[in-house]
Amino acid sequence: MANDGALADFYQVVYPIDWAARGLNPQCQPCDHDGQGIDFIDFHDHVLDSMPGSPGHGEFSPLWKVFVVIPAYDFIAGPSTTHSNLDVSNAVAAALPVRSETAVDALLAKRLPDGAPVAVEVDIHHYFVCAVVGKGAGR
């Protein structure tokens, strides 16, 4: 396995369970990447931490490490007596869409009034290669 410094970050930002009723539009509707059947994590956006040829692309690597950014519902983060799953959905929905690593970091830093996180980052220990090639590469 590659050194973490050689990996670029790839985020799957999961939408609230009630995304359709809110009129939200995730990129994946659904994408069953884990092959375990359709569940709420399969409705998400993909966010790359860097792109080649763009300003600030110093982190770019064709080796990607996947993180899932998931709403901190009580079945993920543990039950709360001071906030509800609806509070979590409202806070996540207000932050969407997330289109950059900076926005991912802001979502992860966001807290509910009781100090509980709005979302959590899960390292799923999944890695993949996604090289960027020229237009004629497939010929």
C-alpha cells in the first residue's frame, strides 16, 4: 500500500435520507459502489481533493483513498437526547452541495447547537487508481 502522502483524497458526501423530498439532487442516484444493495449511502456526491492542471493541484495523484462523509444520524454517531435525526438532516441539507475539499472540511467542522457533529468522515479503507489521460488514449 502506498504512503498516505502519495494518495489523493476522494470523498463520497452522503445526502440526507430525505433528500428527494427536499428537492436535492445528488450526483449518484443511486451508485451502489459497495455492492451491498441500495441503501441511503448510495445517494451522494463525489468530491476530489485535487485535479491536474488546475491551481493548487499539488496534491494530485492517480492513487485515490476513499472517505465517506455521512450524516451523523443516531444509528451512526450514537443516540442523542438533545437533537434529532431531523436536526442532522436539516444541517447537512443546508451545506449541500459540497463541491470542494474545503467545503467537505467545513461540513465536518459544522456542529449542532448541542455540540454534536453534523457529519462524520469514515475511512472505508478502499483505494483505487484513476489516472488522467489525453483525449486520444483510448485509440
